[in-house]
Amino acid sequence: MARQIGEVILDLKGISLSFGGVKALTDISFDVREHEVRAIIGPNGAGKSSMLNVINGVYHPQQGEIIFRGHHLRDMNTHAAAAAGIARTFQNIALFKGMSVLDNLMTGRNLKMKTNFLQQALWWGPARREELANRLKVEEVIDFLEIEHIRKTPVGRLPYGLQKRVELGRALAAEPAILLLDEPMAGMNVEEKQDMCRFILDVNDQFGTTIVLIEHDMGVVMDISDRVVVLDYGKKIGDGTPDEVRQNPEVIEAYLGTQH
Amino acid sequence: MQFFFEVTIGGLLSGVMYSLVALGFVLIYKASGVFNFAQGAMVYFAALTFAGIVDAGMPLYVAFVLSLVVMTILGILTERIVLRPLVNQPQITLFMATIGLTFFIEGLAQIFWGATTRRIDLGIQDEPIPWLLDQYNIVVSTFDLTAAALAGVLVAALAAFFQYTRIGRALRAVADDHQAAMSIGIPLQHIWAIIWGVAGFVALVAGMLWGARNGAQFALTFVALKALPVLILGGFTSVPGAIVGGLIIGASEKLAEVYIGPMVGGGIENWFPYVLALLFLLVRPEGLFGERHIDRV
Amino acid sequence: MFYRETGQFKTSYAADQQIFPIRQDRVGVALLLVFAYLVVPVIADQYWFSAILIPFLIFSLAALGLNILTGYAGQLSLGSAAFMAVGAFGAYNFMLRIPDMPVIPAFILGGLCAAAVGILFGLPSLRIKGFYLAVATLAAQFFVIWALTKFGWFSNYSSSGVITAQQIYLFGVFAVDTPAKKYLLTLFVVSVMALMAKNLVRSNTGRAWMAVRDMDVAAEVIGYPLMKTKLLAFAVSSFYCGVAGALSAYCFLGTVEPDYFTLDLSFKILFMIIIGGVGSILGSFLGAGFIVLLPIFLNITLHPLFGLLGIDISTAVVSNLELMVFGGLIIFFLAVEPHGLARLWQIGKEKLRIWPFPH
């Protein structure tokens, strides 16, 4: 059950990001160790989502570098991130609304599929075998997340909580090394939050996946994270274990205020 | 050298007329966010209606007023029957609905007025302006110039209307944010009726001018299609953009036909504006005056 | 009562992945194919072949092509007719200039020419979307038709670009000269390509297209290459339209000019997928059937209808009414059932499953 926290797998040095005149991130540096649960917290507009976007290549920082598994990268691009084993969920659900749950999860397997379109058009042979093999893997994720009963439902028809779970499933289907979760529990009720927490912890336990998560619910963050980074107005104001961060006066002033 | 001037001026003048058609698009798009592909069919319908009423023996101004009424009704019906049921659908769906509307209006127009070309005579001659011809040996049609002047006045009047009058402000408010406009008491239905009325008016003027030049015939709908490259160059939401875009398209189309055309056998006018728009899209997708669109993740 | 799935349990993912998971569907489709291949050639007459069946098949193929591009990949295109034209003229030129060119390869080569043109005009889709892209495809439509008319080489220097399809032989021996044989050749090509299309859309390629359609930023994050996915959609779609064009030259029209492939035809194909169902293989067939049959239906019903009222209506009025009905139906379907006839078919099957119970 105890997970061994490993070496540094992702190191961000001096990341600065601006949009026109707006500075979203200023000189952010922190690292993420393998197998840990790293939380990023901060008030709204602190730049947390932007930070995730930088990690998986959606945004390109003007300054700073990203070191992933020892490889120095000036910046990341989305394809390289996906190929390197970084998967993520989004704040506003980014599921493919026109497809079923099963199909959405299968898209997560995209980089594992090697057949070309001609083979797929013919179906019998390599394409069929590959599709079935990946279906098997996806069914494991479906099993894990307990969503068997909705696998053929178009995701647009699902309630919000289930959609979030499916989005997690799509990220898991890629068998990622690092999972970036952007407010996975936003808008959920207590039961849904407990379920989601359980899933996230199980992912970390069973598969050893490193997790970087943005979350507003302080109870959750303090409970499940190994280490926490605190951002405010694009700057880092705290970095350490939940207890250390909880007692950091700057953090208290900026964000925590009264404890929940 | 003067041939070049002739061609350019001729192109600019026809460009102003393209702007007129494009203006109809811009108005509807600004007010309701709908790209009304049927604007071309409406120009055709307006031209036929006007010509038909004149042929039935009415004087020009009566025909004008009657046609305007018809066009306004057509616009209001469109808003009610086509756009309202589709109000929450994505833009592309609305666009496709207006393609369907195009067919509907074309069929309706031809059932009512028949498909034979009707001549429209507005009393302006299509002959070279005498003093330009005598002094500088440049051939510029009186009709073209008058039409361009008329179109120019109309565009300026519309721009002023939007900018300085109370109703114009209300229209801009509706274009920006329907909910907000409603919450400050702007009557949305009336506004939309006005917009469609104005668009109908613009379509009618365009139809009359183009119809007088080329005859009220089905080919008018292709002229209207040319307004699309105009919009791409000028931006979908800009009145001045429609003018600038129109001028550029009009001039470049004529110049290309005259100077590049002979090298490849002519007929370039058919596709040149579209290819020009295409190249422009690759460089500046929102047009010269349009608003930049940023996707939020 | 009859359309029941009870007792049909899937014990493997392979069984679940079938195109027709329900046994009644499989039986139905098999019967349909048997009927189409064996019975129809015997009982149908010249009129049925040339006015209904062959155009239905050809337009289904073109609609399939457009559905792949617009329905699955979400790239709106108003230039399908232009790609058909490239396919037609491409096949013609290969048959003309290469001695003993066999038919099917000629069609495939024509399709590949169309695919190449499709990729070229699809390049803008990397930067522009929605109806801006539609305007770009208009450029393709106008330019291609102009080029085919202007440059005599394409039509072997005939006047106004008219080409006459050569007599085609299967395996060099069997002449495809009767309507029944043309119908069978068309049926064969269309059924094979429809199967391939179905395979494509249910595998990773199809998912890539749908992902790009639904949310391209998320698709990129998952690792789908946007450029390759979009261009592949253009290529495959144009290939399908190209083969449809070649078929229309050789099995339908006989004599073709570039002006047949007008913007109007592109719109018609768009209407087919809107009415039939965007993003649906079955929808392409339903829409094509609807559009092919509607004019005939109108012709048959309107004349007696108006005759009852004592009015004799001309063909011009009928064809204009046709335009109005098309337009009106488009608006109707978009407002009421945006997923078209295919969805209505699905709903019908759902009702059938629980019949005679209401729910």
C-alpha cells in the first residue's frame, strides 16, 4: 500500500508566461517526484491552469525550461507531451460530445495504435486485432472506474459528475506516467467527491502514476497530497508538505484565511 | 495608361456595388450572429419584385415602396420561421439553414415572377461620361458612377445611423450581447424587425442597381456569392470593412481578368475573388477590420 | 415482438464490435444484398436503372464522401461536385491515354487525382474553420470547373470540354454495356467502398476525425496530429467523391461536361447529408435516396393534385417547387431533427424493439 516516492521526474525552472501585457506566471520553479501526489493551489486567477497548460505543451512559456525525465526542453508541445506519457483532464470538461463513453476512452489509446488508415479500412487482420487488444485495455479502465453501465451512452447525455469520471478514464486509458488533473472535483457533491478521491488515490496506489492536481477543496488537498505548491498572482508563495504550507504566513494571508 | 485607369475605376465602381450586397450580410451578422447565406437570393427576389411591379405598370417610386414592404415582410418571416427555432444551435447549423432558405427563396421568386430576365430601367444611361471622355479619353460609364455614388451615400448613411442615433446604438447593443440588451429594456423583437427591414432595403437597392446593370436574372445570385470574398477581406462585422473589401475585390477582379486573363484563356473572374480570399484567410483569418477570435482552453 | 435482442448475448468484444450486432439486422442486410445483387437486375427495367437506382448509388457514394469530411471530421465543404469532376475527368484521361487500362484501376486513379486536389484545397483547413473554410472550398469549386473547361488537354480538346465515356470492359472481356451491367458494377463499387467507410469510421481513424470535429484542442492533447487528420479526411472524402464522379461518367451519364458538376450539385450533396444524417453511413444512403426520389415523387403527385384544382402546372413550376421543398426540408430537418433520417430510423428501431408496448 505504501507508495515509494521516487526521484524527480518533472522539474520546472524559472517558468514565465505572458499573454500580451498580462503576466500569467512569473519565474515559477518547482519539481515533481515520481509516484507522488503534488497539488497546486491558489486563489482564482493565480495561474494554476496556465501552469498545467505549460506542462503539457498547450501554452509555450516565454522563459524557463522544463526537464522531463532528465531531458531538457525549452518548451513542450502537445504531441511530445502525450508521447512522453503526460495525460490530463480539463477544468471545463473536454470530452468529445459526439462520441460514446467507450469511444472517448478509446481515443485515449490513440498513441498506442499503430495501424494506418488503409489497414483500418480493410479491418480484417492487424487493424481488428489492434482494436480488440486496445478494447481489452479500455475495459480494464471501465472496470476500475465502475462505468460499465454507461459505456455505450453518448457522453453529452451524462450528468456532470459522470462526465468528469469519463474524462479521468480517457486520461487513464493512455497509461500515463504523469496525470495532470485540473479541478477534478469541481462542481461535485460530497459523495461524488469521495468517489473521485478514491479513484485518484487508487490510481496513485495501484498504477504508481504521478499525479499533479489543481484543487480548491482544502480538505481534499490536505488529505491526499504529498506536497503542495501555492501560487498567487502568477508567483509561487509556498512549496512543501501540506502541514508546512498550512503554517506558511504568506499562504495564510493570501489564500487560506480561516481554515475550513 | 488610361486603359489601366479605366479598368481600375470600373473595378472600383463594381466593387462598391459588391459592398452593397456585403452590407446586407454584415447587418444581419452584427445583429444576430447569423451568416445569412440567403442574402444573395434576397437580392434576386428584390430585383424581380421591383421589376415585376414596374412591368405591371406602376411608377418607379411606388414599385420601390411596395418592394420594400415585401422585403421587410420576407425578412421578418425569415427571422420568425427559420432563425427562431434554431436559436441555440451552433453557427454552422444556422448557416446551413440559410443555404436551405436560399433555395426556398429562389424557387419562390421564380414561381411568382417567372424565370425570364426582366429589364430594369432606372433612367440612368450606361454611357461614357462626356467630359471624362473628351478631356482625358477615359471611358467611365455614367451608370456605374451614379450607382457607386448612390451606394456610397447609402453606406455612409448606414454607418452614421449606427454610430449616432439611438436606434443605431440599440442595434449595436443587441449585436454585442442579447441578454444584456434585453435587461436594459431594449425590445429585441422590434430591433430584429428593424434590422431585417434595413437589410431588406439594402438588398432592394442592390437588386435594383445590379438588375439595371445586368438584368434581373438568376445570375444575380452568383453576384451575391461574390460578396463572400468581400466579407472575408473586410471582416464579417465591419461596415467600413465591407466597403474596403468590396473595392479591393472589385478592382482586383477586373484587373486580373484584363491583365492575367488573356494568358490563360479568360474567365478568371469566376474564381479569382475566392482564391484571393483564400490566400487572405491564410494570412489574416479575421479580415482587415474583423475581430480576433481566441479559443479558450 | 419480432425485433428482439433477447437471447443474443455477446461473449466477446469481437462480437460487440460487429457492424450489425443484432441478428435481425444482419439477416435483414444480407437479404437486402441478395435482393440487390440477384433479384433487381432481373426485374428492374431501363427506367429504374438509369433514373433511380444508378444515380441513387452514385450520389450515396458522393454523400458518403462528404459525410466523412463534414459529418465525421467537421470540415464544412461546398466543393464536392468539383472533386467528382476531377474523378470523372481523371478516369477518362487514364482510360484514354493508357492502352488497355482496366476499369477499376482507372476509377481508383481518378479517385486518387481527386484526393490530391482535395488535399491541396484542404490545406487552408489547418488555419481556418467553419464557414470561412466553406468559402475556401467554394474557391475549389469554381477554380476546378474553370480549369477543366479552359485547358483542353483534360477533355482531349473537344469543344466546351465535353467528354464521352469509353466503352468499358471488365477483365478486358465482359462489356459493361447494358443498364443492368452498369448497375451491377456501380453496386459492387459502392458496397465495397461503403464497407470500407464503415470500417474507417469505427476504428481509430474515425475517432481521430470525430475528436478533431468535437474539440480539436483536446484532440491534440491526446496526441492526434491535427494536420494529418484533417488532410486525411479531405483526401479520403475527395477520393470517394472522385470515384462517384468516375462512376457517373461511365455508368450514368455517358457524356459529361464540366458544367454538370456545378455549385448546385455540391449543395445537393450537402442537402443529402443534412437530411440523411450528418455523421452517419446509413444517413448518406437515406439522404441520397430521398433527394433522388423527391423530384420524381413531386412530379407524380403534383400534376394530378393541381389537375384536381383545374390548374395545369408547367415543369418550370414543378422544378421551382422542388427548390422550395428542398429548402424548406433543410430548415425543417435542422430545426426538428438535426441528425436527420438516420436518427428517425434509429428511433423507429427503438420503438420496434419494444413493440407492441409503447415504452
